[in-house]
Amino acid sequence: MPVRAFVLVQTKPGTSEEIVKARHIRGVKMANSVFGRFDAVVVIETKNLEELSKIIYEMVEKTPNVVKTETLISLFYPPE
């Protein structure tokens, strides 16, 4: 079953643009810098949870300025 997740990312000050570059990673549908408690929001769509965890790990591993992430997995995946 497909999985859609919203990953909230907190980075060191001034480095959220590094996360926005994650939109080039397969499975990442959108990545934006935001104002608020978190510095960026990333939308990921994958085939399963295992693939989701690999994408999040790859994104965080390539961005050493990530301080914290929180992943919100969508309960309802609307049909296209």
C-alpha cells in the first residue's frame, strides 16, 4: 500500500535550503523552507514504510545540519 508522509525538519540556523535540495531524491514530491517551529517540510510518497525510512535516512545523512525530524504518516491516501 502506498505511503505518504510529511517530514518536519529542524536545522541549524540558516541551513534549511540544504533540505530543499532533497527534492532531487527519488520519492520526495515537495520540499519547502517554512517559518515556525520547524525550518522545512518535505512530502514523500513511497511504496511502503521500508522505502520511506530509507529516503528519510538518505535525506538526513546528506544534510549534516539537521537537528531534529518529525515524520507524520498520512492516514488517508487519496486516489489520484
